Amino acid sequence: MSGFLDFGNSELSANNLGGQGPELTDPEYIEYTNLLELLPEEIVLRITNTTEYPPAMIESTNGPKGVDFNGLSGQFGIINVLSDTSVKLKFEFINTTDESPYTLEGLYFSWFDLDQGPTGNRQEKVILDNTFDFYFVSNTTTVIITDEGDDRTGFCSSVPGTAQDNPMDPLDLTPEQEDKAVTAFYTNVHTFCAEIMIGGPPNIHGRNLIYGGMSSIVSSPPPPSPPPSPPPAPFAPSSGLSPPPPGAVIKSDPHFQGLDGKPFDFNGVAGNVYVLLFHAHDGLELIARFATAYTSGMGYVNGAVLPYKAKGTWLASIGLRVTGAYSEEYLIVAPSSLGAAGEIHTRHGYVLHHGGHNEEPGLITYTIAEHGSIDVVEFASESLEGQAHIVPPPEAWEASDDSGRLTHINVEILRLSIADADH
């Protein structure tokens, strides 16, 4: 389940942070229900203080207490904090049927209206533990971003503000409001922490911090997102880097299983070509091209939230070259077109067989079959037999327009017969 929080339609099931009120008979936390339309009703967001919580004593002469502002304000959550103090908070998604944590695959959580008093006093600052995947600010942000140490990041106001410039809709911020906001994105999260700090000088007043889910500043891909891998290029014989140990089975991340049956991993660099097998005496070379791998989860590209994310590398294409007395042949299996004449388009990829000589029988033979959702290319030469599995992305990814980048190759070596081996 992904998290697009909607505080505007949520309800308060408790509003007594730190036992300070305003609902003094409630449990000592703030708790929101109905934050997500698709969530079961027993899932809540609970905010507790892990340090002493100091709300403002009054907001104005004979006015309400600071805690009277806590809870909800239009389409936002809100917490009041006394000037020249701070409070550490824990945000938890909880299943109230058994009080167990509830994990969201992806969560956008935003802090809005980070501003300060007219003379630069009473700055507002939010410090987040670095459990987020990345954060968003506007291109002209007025938020000062700092490394707070202890694996925490600070977001501090730098411009004054008034109640008149407060946002009304988190998804329709003015440029000025976007400049005073920050949105963090978390994956596989059930708990995150934040510290709210209000600058001095000390007095009985305080400031309100407002927060919510998605915001309109989320409009461009975050810097940490890896670039998509370029399309497979024709293999250049002997252009690989230092080879990993030869493997008999190569799957996904990729995971290898050697001819001795022992598993091992080799984390290739996306975009690089590696030699998996090379036996000059037998005229045999098997090459693989690595690319960025993807797995189910929450990803973000060009303003779109996707049901998959980058993780590690996998095989994007393989090439087998066999050299005989008079000629050489090669067989390439790839998820995207190589742009070469004679390539065969399978359901999920492409196969190119090239070379040969009239005076020499075929050095490489191959067949193409369909096994469920996977295209299987069986190949054989005098010294080698194996299979290349063209594995498409899961249907749940709904990635038909980008299937080539999200398709990978698994390889299985069934027989290797060389000068010093017969398996």
C-alpha cells in the first residue's frame, strides 16, 4: 500500500500530545484516522513526543492556549511549539486491532510554511532522521538545508511570514508557499522521526508547524534517481572488463551459480560489458551487458509515481561468439532491438544470429520457445549448450511502454566441453 495522505478528510481520534491537551482525557498523543481512502479503517497515524513537549502558554492576550491549535487545520495537520524550545516526535502507522506497526510501500510527507518573525526571530526548523529516500524543495527555496550530524538533516526558515500567507491546499501552493515547503519521500516505512525547533527569544508565545502528505513541489525527478540504462549495443568481441568467475546459472541481481554448484554474486556496473566465458583454444566467448535492475516498490520518475524502483544490476543482453577454422558466428539475445537486419522479434525481446561460411557447418544452432510468460532461447555449439530466458516485467508494473528497459535476461549453461573440462 502506498501513502498519499489526505489530512483534509481525516479525523482526530486523540488530541492530547504529551498530556498537554486540549482533550485531556485522550491518550497522550495525536492520532489521525481515515488518512488514506484505501487503508483499512483500523490503520491510524499516531504522533507521540519522545522528549518533553512545551506548547505556547497563550497565543495572544487572553487568547487560546497553544495546544488549542493542535490536530487539524483545514487540509493540514498542525502542532504548536513554545518559542525558544524544541520537541522530538515519533510518527507511527499502527493497526489498532493489535497495536502492530503497519508498513507503507511509499509515503510522501511534507512540512509547510517554514517561516519566522518579522525581525528574523523565532525561526522554524524541522530536523528529520535520514530514513527518507530523498526530499524535494522548490528551485527557489528559502529553506536552509543543513547536515545536523547523527544522520539527520535540518530544514530551517529564512524569511518572515504571517498568517495571511499560509497555504490552503497542499497540492495548489503559490510559488512563495512552495519556497517555504519541503517534502520527504519514504519507502517501506511504518515509523519516522522529526524534531521541531522554534527559535528565541523566549516568551509565552509560540509558532504553529503544519504538515501533510503530497505537495505541489513534487514536480521533477529527485537527484538520487539513477538514469535509465542506454539500449543494448552490439557486442564488441574481447571488449569486456575483468571477468567474474565463470558461472553456470545467472539470475536477476545477478546471482551466479558456478559449474561446481556453489553460488556467488557479482555486482557489475550498469552499462558495462563483461566476459563470462572465454576459451581461445575452443573459439568460445560468452559476453554479458549489465544494466540497472528494477524490483517491485515505489519509484519516482518525471513527476510520476511508479510501482517499481531501481535496485542493483541485472543482465540486459548476452552475446555468444564461436570461432571456427573458416569463420565465426555470434548470437545476441536482448530485450530491445539492436537495429540489425535479420534480427528476430520474440514476444519480449530480440534474437540476432549472424555469420557463418559455406564451407563450414553452422557453428551455433538455436531455437526459440515460449514457457509461460518467458521467452526461452536454447543455443548450442560444439563446446557449449545453454538457455537464455527473456524475462518481462510483472503485469502489475503496467510498463508496456517501457518494457525493454524493465526486461532482463537469465542465463543457464547446461553443458561446457573444453580442453580440460567435460560437464
